[in-house]
Amino acid sequence: MKHFEKTVYISHPLDDDPSYNMLKVLALGKHLIKEHPNILFIIPHMMIVPFPELKDDGLSYCIELMKKCDEVWVYNDMTEGVIYEIDKAKELNIPTIYKGKY
């Protein structure tokens, strides 16, 4: 069984254009897994978007996933949801790294 060096939560916009952002975060995830094979990436979009019944509680699910992570990597625009995740990461003392556009 593979051992991962750390677990990283990916914070990326979703709600402003869910279909487009899902494609972007999927491409980002593929890139990250290839570039960092020893990091376990948590990409909450993959869990929330396919299940519309989770929409109302989506951010709560996301934060519970974040609590299991060593770092939060932030990509692209600062939307309301991304800012919320950054604030929660700070409350939880999880290091947040701003990665810029992808």
C-alpha cells in the first residue's frame, strides 16, 4: 500500500460556472497527481457536484474533508466559497498556500 507524504485540500471556485469549473478542477487534479505522486489530494468538487442532494450542505462536507488535511492549496479566483474555505483553514490552523491561476 502506498504511503503519502501529506494530504492536501484543493480550494478552487465552483459556483460561478459549475460545469466549466468542474472541467478545470478535473484537469488540475490530473496535473497535480502526475506532478506530485506522493501527495494525497482531496478535491471536494468530485464529491459534491455529482450529488445535487448535497448542494445545501456542500461547504459543511468540504470543511469536514479539510479537517483531515495537512495543507490547503488555493487556485484561481477568490470567490465567496474560496474565501470561506480560506477563513476556515485559518481557524483550523491549516497552512494555506496560494498557487495562483491554473
